[in-house]
Amino acid sequence: MKAIIVGGGKVGFYLAKTLREQDYSITLIEKSREQCRLCSNELDAEVICANGTTVEAMEACGADKADCVIAVMGKDESNLVCCQIAKKMFGVKKTIAKVNNPKNTDALKELGVDIVISATDSIIKLLENEVDFSSIKEIMAFGDSDAAIVEIILPDNYTLEGKALAQLELPQGCNIACISRGGRAIIPRGGTMLLSGDVLFAVVLSSAERELKRALKIKD
């Protein structure tokens, strides 16, 4: 698989190094001559010294034959332009851009970037998952969608002890898929009651997570 990485800073460098270890064919574009020299010495990859936001640079590195273009430059607008050129001018099927300001994520997606990655959002999600203050923890996300499987641990002396699922006003964007109770798995129905210490596994949209916490009376 051929990948073009635009931006030879730390992110681009280590990304290129990692992908080469997985047998990707890598071309790295970086406009700083000094950084190009460093990358050329350290990477088993083609390094082109050019401005990655130009048609000429994309043409020089064979973008028409690339499976993906990954833009990891320091400016969000540069990453957007790079991905747009790759997509519209060279027909690259998959474009990926790093955003430095997470507020630009939706804008880049609306303007045609296939995958937008925010380092800030990634760190926040890691903190939310690892530092579990609310007894709700993400287990697995579904690709690029906003759905995930979450684990919810009901506390001792649970407020809704003995309540059936059908009695709760659960949001539309979630489904309690399984309950682990004393090492036994239960596939819940409307009449299934909740008990202290239950571990719930739910499929939930990110937009419904806060409503789910309120319905289950799980404190933040």
C-alpha cells in the first residue's frame, strides 16, 4: 500500500517509521530542507522537499497512485488544502488530516476530509477512559462512527436497586446489551431488574451518553 505523508515533524516522522515497519510504501513531503535531510538519513522512505499544499508536490510524489494521503502539518488550513488537492485533483480514495484545534474537526469533515484526528480529543478520551470518575468506561468504539460499547458499574446501595429496565426512561440512542452479575452473563429484557454491583454493557451514541447517565442516576 502506498501512503503519502505530508509534514516531516515528529508526528510525520514517527508515523512514516511505523508504517514502513508494516511494509507500506512511504513518500514523505516536507518543505524544510534541514528536516528533509534528517528524515532522509533516518527513514527508509522517499523524502521530497516541497510544499505539500501544491499540485506540483503531489504530482512529484505520484499522488495518482497513492492509496492514502495523511496531512500532519502544523496548520489546520494547510492540512485541509493538502487533502482537498489529493482528493479532487488526484482521486486519492482516503485522506486523513490532523487538526491542532479540535473546534475545526467538523469543518474539515464537511469540506471533504475522510478522517480527521484531533490529538487534543484523543488525549481527553484517554483521560476519560483511564481515569474513571463516573463508573462509565468506553470499551470499544465503532470505527469512525459516534457509537461505542461502554461499561457501567452500578455502585453499592444503588439508587435504582430493584427497578426493571422497562421502568427507566432510557434514551433512544442506547441499548443495554448485556449485564454481568456475579460472574454470570444476562441478556436483559424489559422486566430485568437492576441490582447493586451489576456491570452493564451498553451500545450508546456519544450524543446519548449524558442522557443514559441521567436515566441510570450515575453521577459524574
